[in-house]
Amino acid sequence: MDNAALKSLVDKLMENIEKVIVGKSNVIRQLIISLICGGHVLVEDVPGTGKTLLAKTLSRSLDLAFNRIQFTPDLLPSDITGIHYYNQKQGEFVFRKGPVFTNILLADEINRATPRTQSSLLECMEERQVSIDGQTHPLEAPFMVIATQNPVETLGTFPLPEAQLDRFLMKLYMGYPETADGVEILKRFRHESPFPVLKPVADKEDFREINDIFKNTYVSEDIYLYIIQIVEATRKHPDILLGISPRGSQALLRTSQALAAVSGRDYVTPDDVKQMAKPVLAHRIVARHAGSDSGIPVQHAIIDQILNRIPVPSEESLMNRTGGR
């Protein structure tokens, strides 16, 4: 698959999703980029902003298998991964697959489950497999976890540790709709939801050669250096206790390549890196002070400071490195 074909596919996919989800083009695009990169997404926002509906609409638009798990304090790891049970007819133990065996898994309110249950997702997310009773069961590709959590409620919740947050490629925020979008939502959902009649516009076969975009999308030496300078700045910033790891820098590179590809280009620009910096890096930063007077996450403000300080590669140097493309 070349980048032009990918752009056409993503445009068609976004148009279909926006038949249900109103005014969230940027969030939808970032979610699709995560799927292209084979990553997972944590969506944080208050109830009622469309987090669950977005995940369901993405899976319906791609004709992918979809499962939802409502995380609660009494949820067990086996409720996610599955169990071996004794089948009396066969006279042996048989593995019953859990809901994790799907293409898109919605982990609703993931921070309500205990750390033991949360950790049962680690192997699934990182290794794309489930190990139970000494047996390994691979997960079918594509596999994507879309986890949600409510930032307001803290009673009865268990915050995700840094090790698990780092497994999420991006952390996204839905946000309240603008006035015009709010009016459109009322009109669109006045009689019934458009979701039940939504038709798929692509399937998993369309993404079979998706890794080709990482071979086809050129990255200049200046862009490599730009990414590393951003990452190193997080490790030296006085307001940061824990900066970005090499996994985070690789995530920023791949998402920047994917953004360039879905924009129809075969090379990465500094703007691609800037656009992906907050969703990819912010949740990986441990700040000294969690609060913010402006309502903006303090990690976002820090990343803005860093992006303003790091010299941006010139367009002329990028064009020279890409052979004038």
C-alpha cells in the first residue's frame, strides 16, 4: 500500500465515522493513526462525551470484531483472558477464550479494576498474546485496546502505573463539543442514533500491507535529531521527575510517519512531529506538580515550552534531504 492509497482509505474511514461522531476530526484521525501503528489508546474524559461510541463506530466502520469489558473492582484477570474448564463430553480441559480475543477491545473505566486485573492486559498489549497455564495463545491482528477513564472520580479507582501508561501509544481527550457541534448532535440524534445503520467501508484486509508506509515515508537526519532533542529535553526539564524513554521516542517517530502518510506525503515534516508530541509524549511524563491553574494538563504546557525552545529544522534542509519532494 502506498501513501496515496492510505490517504484515500483514511479519508473514507473518517467520513464514515463522522456520520456518528460530530466535531472530533482530530481525535478520530489520531485514533486511526494508532491503529495504523499497531498501538493502543487511552481516552480520558468525563462521562457522556462519546468515548464508547467512538470505539464502537471505528470497529463498525472497519468491519472488525469488537468486545467491551466494563472494568469493576471485582473483575478478575480470567474474566479478560479466559480460562481452562473441564469438558465432560471430551474428557479433557478446554480453553474458553475471554473477550480479549477480538480486534478492538474497549476497556471501559480501566482505572476501576484492581492493579492485578489491570496488569493482565500488559502481555496482551505488548506481546499480542495470552499465556495461561503454560500455554500461549496468539491474538489475531489487528489488535487494539481502547481504554477509557474518568478523570473526575477518584473514589474506588486505581490509577494506572507508569509502566502500563507507557504501553499506550497515545492518550486522547474527547472534550465538550463546540456550540455548533452541540446543536448538530441534538439534530442528528433527535429521532434515533445513526450508529445502528452505519455500514463498513473497509476491512482488515485493507490494512494487511500497512507496514509498507513506514518503509515508504522518508525521515531526514534533521527529523531524527529533532525528535531526540525533544525527548532529551524532557529528561532535563526542572519540572519533570521522569522523562521520555526510548520507547516514547520510537512512538513519536512512527506516529509522525503515519501522520505524514495519511496526509498524502512520503516524508515527515517538523509539523508532523509537533502535532503528535502531546498525544504521544504527555502521558509518559511524570511531572513534579500535577495541578494546573489553566485547566490544561501540566504535561501539555511543558511540551509546549520544549517545542518553543528546540530549533525547528528548516524547510530548505528538509527539501534538500528528500531530493526536492
